[in-house]
Amino acid sequence: MSDVEDWRAALSDAGELTPEIAEAILDAHGDRGSRAIESVSEGRVKEYRDFTVVVGHEDEYVVEEGGCTCADSAYNVDQAKGERCWHSLAVDIAERVGRVDHHDMWYSDVREFI
């Protein structure tokens, strides 16, 4: 089992972000892990009927099945090596610790107002 799978499994089992799990995330993902943890603590992971969205510093990004609409995911991340952008990591973390902000509406409708 890889470091990435280890922290995800440990986080699912614990249901909370312990210092040891946070350290494992940072060891595996560096700055991306740090930004992901920060966004979860700030409640920036939103789930709508149609998409899960992470509110970034400059825009909102749709995350689906580990992929993301951000430039980092498109140009820098090698998913074959287990890399993910921080938005995708934030969704993984938020889902496992129950910190996803659920909205009973369609993001495609909300996005028109932004």
C-alpha cells in the first residue's frame, strides 16, 4: 500500500484529521497537501447535486473522480504517479472527515450568478 493509500485509509478509519494523518498528507503531497488541509478547515469544499466544487483563491474548481478543472491538474499533475492537485486532495480529505458543505441545488444554476 502506498503512502497516499495509507493516509486515505487512516483518515477514513479515524474520521478526523489527526496530527499523524496531517503529517502523512504533507509528506506525500507537500504544499498541495497543506493547501488542501487549509481549504477543508475553512469549509471551502462544496457538494451540489451535480458537482463537487472547491473554492480556490481565484476561482471555483469542479472535482470529479479525482480530476479537477484547475490548470495545475491539467498541466502539472501526473495522476499515474498518484499526484493530485490540492482541490482534489481537499475533496478526499473533506469526504473522509465529514467536512463537505452540502447544497441541495444544481451548481450549473448557481454558477450563472457568480
